[in-house]
Amino acid sequence: MSLRYFNVAGAHGRFGERHTVETHLIPIVLQVASGTREVAQIFGDDWPTPDGTCVRDYIHVDDLAEAHLLALGHAAPGRHAVYNLGSGAGFSVLEVIGACREVTGHPIPTTVAPRRGGDPAVLIASSEAAKAQLGWHPSRTDLTTIVRDAWEFTRSRPA
């Protein structure tokens, strides 16, 4: 069984993202809100999207965990299945920053940097196979919920 994750975010209680070198948008923006980073970079504001910033699919870590359990129940010897795991909805970089500002109450300064090579304008999962074959239905697809859970984790951890 191969499970293809899109942008995993949020947190589950005391379990959340914490990388030595952070590259994921939501934790980076929350680092700015918590004062451990000065500014959030936006890589390009001239993409062919409604607000000019990249659009990505975010999947809550709890929904991802549920997909794993369902996949285990459908695994069979000699059978290889591949499933995309995403919410099926896209949020722009500016929408993510806006949700982080709303949840944290912090202004979160940003700066526009050049586009990164290889980035597509929009990347959204089709999880129809996982829904149809595994019975998986993500229930935490609201961006505010994802950000709120990540923010609670960020605030609960020492810098």
C-alpha cells in the first residue's frame, strides 16, 4: 500500500511538527506569530491564482492517521494500491497567513521573495480512490481548525 500525503498540518495534542530546519508553511508562519522568526516569505505573488499566491491542499494529521488505519484494514498480500491523501480543497499562501493571523491574533509580517523553481501554481489532491475503496472521508478540512491545532501545539512547546 502506498499512501501519498499532501501537506500534512495541524497537530494531535502533544504531537505536532517541529523540524530543526522548518520548510512547511503553517509552522513557519506560526514561528513568526510566536516571535521565533521575524517574517514569513511568500515565494511569488504573480501566480495564475485568484490572489497571485500558490494554492496547496492541507490535510490534518488526525485525518491522515485515520487513513492509515483504514489502509491497514484493506491491505492484502500481493496487492499494491496507491492512494492520494488530501482534503481535496486548496488554500492559497495568503489564505493560510490570514487564517494564522486570525487564530493567533498576531499581525505576522510577510515579504515577497522570487518564485522557487519547480513550484506549480496549484497542487490539490484527488482522494476519490481512498474515499471509494477505503471509505475514508477527511473531517478536519477547515483551515482554521488545522491552524488552531498547530498553534496550540506551537504554544505548548518551549522554543
